[in-house]
Amino acid sequence: MRNSQRNGHKSESERRMDRFERAFELSARRMEQAERRMDRLERVVAQNNRLVSGLAVAGRRLRSDVRRHEKWLEEHKRIMVESDARMTRLELTVAEIGDKLNGLIGYVDGLPRPD
């Protein structure tokens, strides 16, 4: 054994080696932490990918529903326009019938009544 070791003192190279070992241990702990963080990050990214995929599927379904609803609205508007046109013709017909009926009532009112 060396004198420095017997006295409890370490040589400069031993102290340097101790510092390197501590630095290496610290580096190893940091590497483990980084690996755990990377694992968590990979799990989060995978979960986000699943969520995004689910949202994309839901978005496609929703867009399909919106298109179907838009077609239904267009058909409904067309039917309403046709109904309005029919209602207008019906109102004219009822008005003509009313005029004719009033004319007929007026004619009958003008006839002499048998007593």
C-alpha cells in the first residue's frame, strides 16, 4: 500500500477517478430518467395517435351525416315550394268558387219566390 492510502489520503489520480465515477453514476441516473420519460412520451404519443384516429373516423361520420341532412333539407325546401304553389292555386280556385257561389246566390235571391 502506498503512503497516501495508509494515511487515509487519496492521491490526485484517485480523487480524479472518484469524481469520474460519481459523474458516471449521475450520468447513468439521468439516462435512466430520460429513458423513463421517453417511455412515457411514447405512450402519450401512441394514445394521441389513437385519439386522432378516432376523431378522424368520427369526423368522417359526422360529415356524412351533415351531407345527408343537407340533402334532406334541399328535398324539404323543394317540397315546400311545390306545396306553396299548390296552395296558391287552391286559394285561387276557392276564390273563383266563392265568386261563382256568390253570383249564384245573388241570381237565386233575384228570382221571384213562390208564395
